[in-house]
Amino acid sequence: MDLTIQALVIGVLQGLTEFLPVSSSAHLIVVPRMLGWNDPFLNSAEFDVMLHAGTLVALLLYFWQDLWRLLRAWVASIAERRIGTDPDRRLSWLVLITVIPGAALGAFGESFFDTYFRDHLILVGVFLAIGAALLWLAERYSRADRGLEHMRVTDAVTIGVAQAGALFPGISRSGITIAAGLASGLTREAAARFSFLMGTPIIAGAALFKARDLGSLTGTEVGPLAVGMIAAVISGLLAIRFLLAYLRRHATTPFIVYRLLAAAAVVVFVLSLPR
């Protein structure tokens, strides 16, 4: 199949699964294997960085007003050396707190997480099922009665530590942070919105961190690279809009079911591979 079409499909997958609680890393590892796509470009640092850039652009486009307001509040809190009662100043620091655990684990274990699970697909299926269980437990026992204005530092620490677990393919960054938000008592919409806001610096950091391995591109790779990134931007915007609207009225049950079906599909695929 043409490399541009493959890049388009993977870009759409990245945009959708980065924000829906179903794990982008699991899909990007498993789907190309299932389809028999093995072009080195699809696993290259260049393509990975541009996919992350695409999802980052989607976040910036959708939340630019919120992010600009929080950035101004954060700068003001530093300049005045106080947070006070300003909810935006408080929220900006809570978002910053959540970045620390994931950034630390990613900096020390990034190469391991990027390579090990590509050779151990069965574990990806296991983590998909674990992520489903965590979402179910959060839904089952959450009070879901607090908005972002009522978040505490302990909530931010809990969600930040949970985000670090998303480095395991199948857990899902949005899934685990939404589950942690629900477990902290946030409403579904508040948990999802906070997950997206805290995702902005961590995705930006991941893209910059991976950019250190960038090499040169051939002329035939520029087109697929652009197509993959644009696809990630558009599908990411659609996924963000859909999930926020959906969680205002509904539980995460369809995503839990999907994750379990995906986990079963991964196990069946692994068992069908020649030994």
C-alpha cells in the first residue's frame, strides 16, 4: 500500500486515540502489525515527532483561550509571588504539578517503553484490559460532583502520577487521567477537560524530547509526513470536541467495552502469529 495512505491512516489513529480513552500507543504499535505495514518510516523518530506535533496543534487550537488565560495567570503568580484566590493561578500550578511524574519517568525510561512492547504485543493487550478495569472502577465508585475550581493539590499529584502510567502501551494517557480525575471526585467533563489541559505540556515535552533523534528525510517521505500530521490535527480536534460533549451526559462505558474487545483482538492476533 502507498506510504501516504498508511501515513494518513496512522495520523487519523493518532489524533483519535490520543484523546479518546483507548490508548494511542497501543493502536500505533498493533494496527500496523496487523495490517502488515513494516516501512521503517512509520516507526521513525521523524514521523513520531510530527504525529505528536499534530496532536499538540489540535490541543492548542481547541483550548487556546484557556491555555493563554492560564499562562498569563501563571506568569502573574510568579511576578507577584502569590497565588491568592485566583482560580486560574491555582489551576495553572496544578497543571504544572501533573507534568513532573510523567516527565521524570519518560526521561529515564523512554527508550525502554518505545522498544520493549513492540516485541511483546501480548502485554499491550493486558494493559488495554487493565485500563478498562481502572475506568470501570473509577466510574463505579466516583462521586463525580466536583468541578475544576474545587481541585486540590493532592488531586493534581494523584492525576500526575497516574499520567506517568500511560507510558505503558494500552493504559492510555487520557484514559488513566480521566479515571484518576473521576476517582478524585471530579465530574466526567471536568476530568476530561483537565486531562486535555495537562496533556498540552506533556505532549509538547515528549515531541521536543524525541526531536533529539531526528535525522534527515528523503524527498519521498516529506509528503507522507505532512499528511500524517494534518490527519492527526483534524482527527484530534474532532476527538476532543466529541469526548467533551459526550461526557457531559454519558459514562465511559463504550470505551471500556471497546478496550476489552481490543484487548481480546490483540491476544487472538498474537496467538495466531507463527512461532
